[in-house]
Amino acid sequence: MELVQPAFLLVQLVAALIALNHRDLMVAVIMFAAFSFCSALLFTLMDAVDVGFTEAIVGAATTLFYIAVLYRVKRRSSA
């Protein structure tokens, strides 16, 4: 159980770096969702189930909102 929390922190770090540096907004939103999911799992592992549940709900709602916005926005290539 001691290696689970550092593994989730590493996944969070990688997801955050990919979300910040990727040019495709859909990939960034998916990485944001992965970051949020790992946060919820970490809070649950630290016995803060209420905070983990809140993070899961807020993360899912914002991810769905961002995906809906991306489908309504016209994408243009910058080339």
C-alpha cells in the first residue's frame, strides 16, 4: 500500500505535464480528467472519502463541460 500513493502522484505529474504541453485540446481535457481521477483516488486512500467524492463529482462535471465546449467550438489549424 505504500507504493500506491507515489504511483498515483507520478501519474498526476505526467498527466499535468501532458495537459499543459499538448497542442490538441481534447488530449488536454482527457489528461485533466486523469489528473482529477487520480486526485479523487488519492484523497480516498488518505481516508478523506468526502473530499475524494467531491473531487470525483467536480472533475467529472468540468470534464463533461469542457468536452461539450470543445464540440461547439470550430477548430482551425494554425498552419
